[in-house]
Amino acid sequence: MSEASKEKRHGLIIVNTGHGKGKTTAALGTVFRALGQGFKVAMIQFIKGGWQYGELAAAKKFENFSLEPMGKGFLKLGDGDPLPEDCALAEKTWALCADRILSEKYDLVVCDEVNYALSYGLLPVSMVLETLARKPSWVHVILTGRDAPEALLAVADLVTEMREIKHPYQKGIMAQRGIEF
Amino acid sequence: MSEASKEKRHGLIIVNTGHGKGKTTAALGTVFRALGQGFKVAMIQFIKGGWQYGELAAAKKFENFSLEPMGKGFLKLGDGDPLPEDCALAEKTWALCADRILSEKYDLVVCDEVNYALSYGLLPVSMVLETLARKPSWVHVILTGRDAPEALLAVADLVTEMREIKHPYQKGIMAQRGIEF
């Protein structure tokens, strides 16, 4: 990627939110497209901690893609306040996102399920906004997860809500390998 | 892919619709994941005819992925009835989709922007339903595009509506290479 083409680029802040499917999947699709254009891409996962996903195997095909799963599976959310260790993990994961966003080494950084961490109070939105305010102008950032806070939507360039209209669970069909994971 | 694992699989009919971004992109993300799981995937494009897209370059990394752009760019839609040549092209493109779906050679077939062809009357929905009724039980099919007809939603297992909440065009930002194409 030449320096000249970076300078002409308008780095977008993209939010995929809503309660339907396709938030992470659309981000992956954008990654696929960006890799094909020769972009350097980092994707950091806040929630999913497993290494069995199809995207991990596919990611290995691309030298210009780093996928870093930092979460520890699905957080167990109780009625009480978030656990300090979950907050610490969320903040550590954001620190990694911030490093990638500000490093000037990546064209696209995906912060997968970060909205989940924000909406559950594991991560202060101010921390995210502070990084985004300092991002290089040509860096694209995608933030996924349901219930993205209003303060994040306010600074975003592109916001899409994925709405569930019909879901196979309603018919009793289990999650399908290769499609949902 | 072993025959046994195919037989256990429940092939889903997935529809990505709505007027927001991310319908094709989410399908691409699913393709990426499916390829990583070793699936054989075919994607047929109804509308976009160009060969400059990032996904085309990325697709070349995968032997188990065939991407077939059949459309001729964006259709010019007037006030009148659809042009016979556009209907013929849409029907020819569906014939290719049907071949891929029924061939038992593909685990996932993406019919990209087919809903667009359906909603503009270029392709009869009955033709699509007839193929889907005969598809092998283990084959997943994704149909994308705005304004998916009710009759298609009725047979789908998973329907997601992508809603546009905020778009960079509203700020006067042009489409960005590597992100939107």
C-alpha cells in the first residue's frame, strides 16, 4: 500500500450492531475483501475464545491478516455488577485494539464484539472514543456487537443494524458447522 | 467432507435482505468461514459484473471456492416493464444457481443479489422456489438482496434484515476501496 494512496483514503468508523445474525460475519466479509485489495488487517475478538472456528483456518491463507482471539468464551453475566477480572480482560483487549489502530501498520482493524463489552459495562466507552479520536485518518475500524452505545454511533461513519426476522432455532435446528462457526 | 457428515447436516436456506449495507458482505464472511471448514462453495453474482473487487482477488487463494459474476453491472431500471434481455440474463443466471445447488458438488451456494432480480420482476419467484424444494438436504443456500419476496421468506430458515442507521454518503464520503468494493 503506497503512502500516497493512504493519504487519499478516508478511514471509516464502521459499527455493525443489532440483535440479528451477521455482525461479525459482515466484518469477516469486509476483511476478505480488504485482504484481496492488499490491505493489512488485524481482527481482535473480545468474546469468542475458541480456536475451532472456520475463520481461523481460512485466516491462515493470508499473510496480511492477524486474528487475535482474546476473550475467554462467552462471559457469564449475572445480575450483579461486572466482575473485576472481566473488566480487566476487556480493558487489556481494548489496549491491544488501540495499539493496532494507532500503530500505523494496519489498514483495517476489527474490534469484534467490543460493543458487547461496552453495553455490559466491562469497558468504558470513553476509552474507545479517546482512541478513535486519535486514529490515523486513513485507518478503517470496524466495531461489532449488539447494543452499541449512542456515544459510539455519534462518531461512526457507517452504522448498520442487523435485525433478526427469522431464525433456525425457532424451528429447533442446531447451529451448523461452516455457517455459524 | 465425508458422506456421513453431510447426511447429519441440516442445509439452511438463508436470506440476507433489507436496505442497509452488509448483505453481500455477510454472505462473503460466511463463505470465508465455510472455506475454512473445508466446504466447497459456489457464489454466483446476479448484478455486479466487474472483476475489480477485492473478493475476486481473495477468492483465488481458495481452490474450493468458485465465484462466477454473471450480471452486467447495475441494471438500468426504467419506469416500464423489465427488458426481455434482462429477464433472459436473470433466468440464465438462476439456471446456473440451480445447477450448482442440485449438483451435489457444493456444500454452500450463494446467489448474490438474486432478491434484486426477483423484486424487479426479472425472475419469477416460482422458479427459485421450485429449485429450493428439490435441493439436497445438506446443501446450504444464501440468497441476498433487498426486498426479498414474502414467498421466499416463508421457505427460509434464517432471515436477517440489514437496516441502514447511518451512512458515510450522508457526510459526503465516497465509497472506499477495500471496504465497499
